[in-house]
Amino acid sequence: MIIKVLGPGCKNCKNLEKNTLDALKSRSVEAKVVKVTDIAEIQKYGVMRTPALVIDEEVVVSGRVPKEDEIAQWING
């Protein structure tokens, strides 16, 4: 599983990354987490508001920071 955190590096982007890592750790799920800060790369996903979370190339949320439990639901699919 590859998870991408899209955003320029703002506070919300960092919070999204932390919540994602916490969700993975607490559920013992292994995944590669990648931060994408390049605006052109972010736009390729059709994201207009950051932060955004992409799981296996599917945008699951953008424009807000979901809680750890919500992220875990997407991870467990």
C-alpha cells in the first residue's frame, strides 16, 4: 500500500501525516507514506484544496484533516 500526503508543508499537512502514521501504527498496518509538496504533482490528482490523502492512487479526502479513526477505515478498506 502506498499512501501520499499532498500539500505544501503547512500545519494541516503535518497533522494529516501524523494522523496517518498513527492510524497505521495503531493497527499494525505496513505502508509506504510519501509526502508530495510539488504543486504540479498535486494538481495531477485534481486536488484543489490541501491537505489531501491518496491511498493507492485514489484521493480519499482533500481540504481537511480527518481523524485517525477515519483514516483507519480507508486503510482497512
